[in-house]
Amino acid sequence: MYEHRVAYDLDAVIGLQLSFSYTAPARLGDRMEPFKEAARKALLAANPAGRWEQAVVTEVLLARRPRD
């Protein structure tokens, strides 16, 4: 198992959100700027420091077939 932390600032969190298909710029269209502004406001209300960390855990399972 491998674990590391990734730090995000406010712009990175919003950019990450815009990378998902359900909030992609093409889907939001002319609602993108109001969406970004509402997201900024909500994120800063939740965490005024404007910095977040995500723990990323990678696990690898190795298996092989038994020989006949």
C-alpha cells in the first residue's frame, strides 16, 4: 500500500470539479461563471483558508494463475 497527500488551493479544487463530465464547461455553458462563483463562495465558507488536502491511497493486488 502506498499513501500520499495531495494539496489543493481554491482554483485547483474548482478546476478539478470542472474536469468531471457533469460539471464540464461544455455542459455548464453560460452557467459556468455563476457556477464557479457559487463554488468559490461555498468552498471559502466551509474553509476560509482556501487549502485542502486529499489522502490518496494506492493498493496493488498481484495474482497469477496456477500452472496446469
